Amino acid sequence: MSTHAPNAIPTRTTDDWEVTISDGDRRVTITWTKSPRNRLDQFLFDLFGTSRERELTLDPVGTTVWRHCDGNHTVSEIASIVAEEHDADRVEPVNETLAHFLMQLEEREIIQFDDQADE
């Protein structure tokens, strides 16, 4: 796992996502194709006929984060938006919670970071 500075800019790597309303909450469902990490993964995908298509449905907090991973917001800005729009009990400590979530998205290769140099 990598960590990124507050001024890093997360950007979605897939355009295959949709917004739905569930119980009055906005939720995003992301669809992407998982790439094998190595030859063993490739072999196991083929051996078991495993689908590479993946789907992830985000809760309202994750949806807020995803919507702002547009290449225009820094990690720090997204943290501020999340803190403003969601209950503190759900997201505190917001910086740590956000960093962990963004790392999970990065591991799935559905976001990438542009690490901006400190000015």
C-alpha cells in the first residue's frame, strides 16, 4: 500500500459507474475488469473460469468520495467535503478513514493519484 500527501489528486480510471438511489441515499456502483497480477493469477482465472468483471457498490460516504475523485480535488479537499456532508461518528477520524478507503480503491486499480509537488 502506498500513502499520498494531502495535496495528491485522486482520479478515477474507469468511466463505467452509475448512480442509484437506495433508501433515500445516493449510491455509486462501479464496474471494472480485474487484471491478473501475474502468471499464476492468469492460470487460476483460466482454470476456474473466473469472471474478471467486478462490481462494487459504495455506501453514501464512499459515493461522496468517488464523485470527487474527478482529477479536480485533492485528498485534503475531499476530506473536508466528507466531513461537511456526513455524520462525524461515521467518518472520524476523516483523514485516516479517507486514506484507507482511497488505498483500497487504488489497489483495485479504479483510481490513480497525481502527486502534486508542494509549493
